[in-house]
Amino acid sequence: MDKWDVRPNDTTLKTANFSGGNQQKLVIAREMEQNPDVLLVGQPTRGVDIGAIEYIHQQIIAARDADKAVLLVSVELDEILSLSDRILVVFDGAIVGEVSIEDADEKTLGLMMANIMPDHLKSAATNQPQGESA
């Protein structure tokens, strides 16, 4: 519990008795301690303090650097931009498009989140060989 900065550090407490942020840290700690080959992470830093956010981000990056597959789902653009290698944007349940981290910025992602494909990505999508998608 110290490693993940869970407060209070009381192993006798039920998870429901911790604050929302500490519950989030407990869930992330439980999953990361399993050392999975594939890590599906949804809103990993929701409700946690800034110090915990940085630690959780470091753990996600460490998993990626250890050749683990990490699928991050987040509404936090800063989090997405700092942790992603490539980004798929979903609008109304469908994938709008994919962008590499090198081509990603808030304007591009914002347009895609509004179901508008930015001009600089339209040309890349139309240059794909038949049967492949962007």
C-alpha cells in the first residue's frame, strides 16, 4: 500500500471504505502487480491526486517499456498525449480515425472528437492501399 500511496495504509479496511481516489489506486495496483502481458486501462487517474497521477503514469510507461501491450482509454487529452504511441478517436461508438503521436495535437484530436477528419489526415487516409485503413 505504501508503494501505491494508498491512504490510509490499513490493510484491514474494505475497499469501499477508502476514498474514490484511493479506490482507484487500489484497483490499478492490483492489476499492475499481476504483471499482465496486456493491460487495458480505463480512466486510470480519475479522482486521484497529482502525485498519484505521476506515479500511475510512470507505471503505465514502465509496462509499455517492458514490451507489454497497453490500451489506454481516457477523456484526458494531456494523459493521452503523454502516454500514447498512437491514438484512435471514437465518436458515437465508431472509430473516426487513427493518428500517430507525432501527428497528434489538441486541435487535431478535437476535430476528430467532433467527427471531423483534419485535412492533413484526409490525404494520408486516401493514400492507403486498397483494403487497408488509416
